[in-house]
Amino acid sequence: QKALGDKVKNYNISDTLYGEGTINKAVINSNSFQFAINPVTREYNGTTAVSTDPNDAFARSFVNSHYLNLGLGDKNPEFTYTITSAEYTGTNAANAGGNKTVTYTIKADAVALDDYTIESGTTDIFTATNTASTITPRAIYASVTGPVSKIYDTTTAVKSGDTVLDGSSLIKLVDKDGKAGLLTSLDNSSITSTAAYDTANAGTGKTVNYTIALNSANAGNYTIYNLADKDNVSKSAISTLSTTDNTIEKYGLQLTVHDDVTKVYDGTTDVIAAKPLLSLADPLTADAGKVSLDTGYTAVYNSPNVSEAKTVTYDGLKLTGDAAGNYTLTDSTTGKTLANSTTTGLTDTQVTTGKGTITQYKLKDGDLNFSFNSITKEYDATDAVSYKGDSSGTAISHYINGATVNVNGKDQALVYDASSAQYGDDNDKGVNVGRHNVTFTVGLSGDNYDFSGLTSTAGYAKDAKGNYVITQDTIGDITKRKIYASLTNSPLDSAIVKTYDGEKTVLQNTTGKVTFRDGDLLTSKDGVTLDTTKIDAHYVDANAGVNKDVYYGVVLTGTAAGNYEI
């Protein structure tokens, strides 16, 4: 059709004719095969292989050209092939570095050579080498497995129990996928790190610094980053790590409480034994002379009383010295850390207890002292002291203002029981109105005292039950007893009548006209009665008249009559 040109439209082609020709196979030899590779770059993996499969896409991606040189320029045909090996070669071929040699070995596919005549001696196996290839260091990421803790030992070493730990056991290395970072099974790589606290002192929130390094044979094959920076595109390689959540616990120094602390009763809980009452174990050798027990602690009994005092509490315990902050106090018996003090003003201190005993104070004459309030009663025909008419021990105790015992120069309140008190003495019976000596008999009680040193000359004695009593003298008053007189109807006032006789005398019998309230007179005790012979009833005057006032004399009779006030 082309031969006919633009006149083709004027013709109909009735048939197409075919001829025959020959294309001879091209003759090729080993020099005809052209194969080249670009520089190869991959991350260190501990092997010399470019890829785990030499014929995979990654390995093929570095092939530059593959063709048969038939002298056709850019029309030379390519041939298909299989990569049988792709390896870094040379000294330390597996190690990271630049300008490394990579050799590819390929096999031409047989089908691709059907159009060629292969000269005798031509091989289908070919190699290509690149000497500008690279293995980059393997990126691995470091982290610390967790916070560490130890008991203070004067060093900065990181420990588990008594075993010193280096960073190798505490640093974890992973790849970008979280898998093992080191290829130890291939290259015997290992971490050679260190770990140390920033200071040796006890405390919480302490910093531990780690150095991170690999054994020298593999150091250049890895680049270590902080795991925390894994997704940071501008991350930098590291050789150290630090954590701040670590602890050095205080070292326990055993505190020994001395034997049973004893004192004689003095009314207080104070321990008067000379310090030291406690002893402290030696600190660690490096701290010799740098730790001691502060002697400002307190020591008190649980009770001031002999029968109750069983323990002594040692409070405000603390250590002093340059290294004191690294130690805490522990019980020498149990090994447990002593409790913290809860006493106000004793913060940051500890507390413990020990045995304590208080023995009785032996009283001697003159140790006891009594003082009295004003003592008074209304005449009752007895010598008994009474308070508001009550002479019981409880009642008469109101007259005792104070009772003290002098213990080692200090007055302490005395426990006592007032049993009785009497007015008078051998020369004064103490019954009648007036001022009298008063003698109190007081029972001494309390487990805190030993009364065996008291003598009878000082007023001490034992009662029927074997209890110690003391008599104490003072002064008291007996006032007159008030009694109240009144008139009866015997005789009736209307019966008091007479005819004017120039006298004031009442003529009727008036011995029954005057009386007292029941109980006013204590006749059964003192014999005092109304003297009816001295009633002496008389009119106000002798003149005649009605409704006249009549006066009656009221007189008592008996030796004790002077004790009454009518």
C-alpha cells in the first residue's frame, strides 16, 4: 500500500504475497556479556551477604546494566539472568565501613540465548564487582531495665545484695522493631558497660549513670541511640544513660538497750540514771568516727508509780555526725528498724523501749507535811471533829489543805486516808465551846513508800490491820450551839389573869409554858435542861389592863449550860 502512495484509493488489492528469508544466529562469546553493579549500601547484619536471598528485589536493585554487546550501540539486547551470589568480599567484609568490595555472580538464563551461537569455551556464569560499597552501622536502642536499689555501703557501686552489677546486666539493647539489638550469635558482640550512683549517700530519687559500650571488635558495627528518641528524626548517638528513680537505703545500725533501769520513787517518770543508757553498733569501716548517737534523747518511765512502772521509753533518738544521714537505728534483738517518733517536736527521730523498775522510797521522820484549813464546829457534846455535821473520814478531809511527802528534797503529793480527828488533849477534853488542840489520825497508803523507817516518837504507828497511821496536831474551834425557845399553850394565854395587886408577878403555874425544839438540847449527852424554877413569869408592869405582855425567863441548868446560845 505504501508503494501506491496517495493513489491507493484508486485500487483494490486482491491478494497478499509472502516470500522467505534467513536470519542467522549471532555469534557470541564470554566477552559479549556485559554486567555491572552500582555501589551497594545496606545496614550491618553480621554477614557478608548483600541480602538474605541474593536474587531478591533488594539485591537486584543494585544491578546497573546487563546486555549482550553485539555492536548495536543502545540497541544491544538485554539478557535475563539469575543472581547466584551477592557478597561483600575482602578483609573484614562483614564489618561496617565504606569503600567496600561487593561481588555479584550471575548465571545467564538458557532461554535467553536461543538466538545466539555460543563460541566454544564460552561460560554462562559471570561476575561483577563494585569497590565503593558501604555497610552502615546497625541502629540499636538502649534503655535501663528498671530502677535499682541497695543498702548504703559507702560506695557508688550498683549492687544486687552483695553482688556488684555493671551496666551489662542493666542495659537493654533492641532494634527498631523491639527485637534483640546485638547479633551476638553471628558476631559475638557484647556490651561492656558500667553503672554507678552519682553519690554514695543514702536517699531516694537518686541518679545512676550508665556508660554504654560494645566490645572493641564490634564497636564500629553498631550505633547506639536512646530508646526514648527512637522516633526522633534528629536523634544523636549516645554513650551514656542516666536514671533518677533509684534508691540507696539507709544502713541499719543496731541499738542496744542496757539492762533494767532502776530508780527510787521520786514522783516523776524521769529516768535519773546517768547516760548512756543505750549503746550503738559501729558503723561501716569507711565511716568510723563519723556517726554517733545523739545524747539529746529522752528516757521516761511509763508511770511514776512503783506498781505500774514496767518500761522505759527512749524517744527522740537520732544519729549525729558527717555520715549520720546514711544510717538508721535498728533493734539489736529483732533487727527491725525502730519506729519513727510521733511525739510533738521530735520529728525525724526514732523511738524504742526497754525495761524499767521503780522501787519504794523509804520514808523517815519529818518527810511528811500536813497543812490544815480553819477547823470549826458547833457544840455537839462530843470531841469529834465534824464537817457539816459529818465526822466521817471523807468529810473531815475537807479540813486538810495539803499533804506532801518530801522525796529527795522535792515535795510530792501524799496519798492518805483521814480516819478520825478529835478536839482536845490530855489536859483538855475538847468537848466544850472554845479553842482546842485538834488531833488528826491519818492512814498512810500508796505502793510508792516504804514506811518502815517511821518512828512512834514522830507520831507514827500501826493500826490493827498493820497499816501505818500518823497523828497530826492543829487548832480548832467549837462554837456555841444555837437553840430556839418558844411558848406553849400550857397554860393558855387567856388563863393568865389576876386582880390588880400592885405586883407584876404571874400567879398561875407556868413551868410548862416554855419549850425548845426537839433535838436542840443534848440532855442525854451533857445533862443540860431548862431550869423551870427560873421561868419567873411577870407582866410588863403592875397596872390593871387587858392583853398585857407577859415575860418568861429562859434559863438552862447543868454544868455544860454555857455551851448553848438561846
